[in-house]
Amino acid sequence: MVLKNVSSSPLPGFGLSLGISLTYLGLVVMIPLGGLVISAFQMSFRDFLAAAVQDPRVLASYRLSFGSALIAALINAFFGFIVAWVLVRYQFPGRRFLDALVDIPFALPTAVSGIALTTLYASTGWIGQFLAPLGIQIAYARPGIVLALIVVSLPFTVRTLQPALQELDMEVEEAALSLGASPAKTFFKVTLPTLMPAVLTGFSLALARGIGEFGSVYFIAGNLPMRTEIAPLLIVMKLEQYDYQGATAIGVVMLLVSFLLLLAVNMLQWLSRRSTL
């Protein structure tokens, strides 16, 4: 009887798998980003600075895009944690419906989200008509941009935290409670440190999603220069004006800042995982 060596993995060998992975990532990610950087190098340094750094309108769009994305990601890190906690830890009528509701921003076109939010929060909208007499403006203002980014990036935090919560060993929490720790102390000393890498991952995904968002923000922002004009909108405007160098310069700056932000978050994740070992 002859025994055959059968691989335990249904996937091809390491060499072939690695080659396919690198080829796919190169075609989808590296080549387009490399083309963007190469296009930027075709500009003189003075032209690049003038288009991407020295224009006050462009600088205002950077502050708005990155600042709004950061605020939205922080809000979703907090409330997304609560939503994920409720969906995992509690059984209640309508839980599956609420769980499915989280994924709607994934399937819904972002432009539709922007139109819906504008309809609700405009001064004549269903909700905005009650806020306008109080002097609160959501649509066509910066709060509307943050709100749109919160809507489109919420699923990233919830879906990242749910598996971590499901894998969390509740016996550790029960042991801490049985040893006299209060529920608050158990949460902050035992539960939260274990979940912190997942929290940071969800935060970084929401941040990255918010930085590049265009569709939902376009309708609710009002697109006022120096006030509610985001950087992706400026890129589109420059492309429509055939100013490819200006669009490329803004894109490279956004790429660089996004990379640095994600690198910083990944470093925090690494430090958080190391501290829990």
C-alpha cells in the first residue's frame, strides 16, 4: 500500500500563493498609487508647493477633511463600541434587525446617504426645522460633514469590535468580579485593555474611510470655499478644469498624511498588544 503525502491546506503552496497575492496587490494598489507619485515627480518642487501647500483654499480643505474625519472616527470609536457591546452581550427582540441595520451604509450609495441627511437636517427638513430656531445649523455647515462621515464609517468600528467581543473570555471578567473588583474596575482594567487593539483598528478604518469620503459629504456640505469645501471635492474640481497637476499634488499630500496617520495608529495597536501580553 502506497501512502501519498496530502497537504493539509486546500490552498496552493506558499510560493504560488505569495506570487498571486503580490501580483493582485500590485495591480490594484501599488501601481495606481505609484502612478500618482510618479505624476507628482513630473512637477517642479515650486509648482508642487504652490498647488498643494501654499494655496489657502487647499489648506482649508485639508483642515476640514482631516479634522472632520478625526472627529467622526473618535465618535464612532465610542458609540460603535457601545453598539457592538449591546449586539454581542445581550439578547433582545429585534437584535438581528439592529445588527442588519448596521450594514446599511455599506450597501447604500453614499450619495443617497448625503441626500437623505440633507433632507432631514436642512433648515426646512424634518429635524432641521426644529433646530433652526435654536440657531443650530447642521446641513451646509461643518456639523453636517461630521454627521455624514459618522454615518458612512460606523459599520467599520462595529464590525471590527464584534469578533473581538465574541472571542473575549468572560470567565476572566467573572474571576475579577469574584475577587472583589467593581464592575467599573473590571471593565477598565480587564475588558477594555483586551479590546483596545480592536478599538484602534476600528478607529483607523473609520478614519481612513472618512478622509476619502466624497459622495455623502458633497450634498450636505454646501461646498463653500474656505468653509465647507473638502479636499476630495477640490480634486474633482481640478480634474474638471483639466488641472491634472493640481489634482495630483492634492492627492499626494492626502496620501502621505493618511499613510502617516495609519502608521501612527498601527504603532499604537502594536504597543497596546504588547502591553496586554
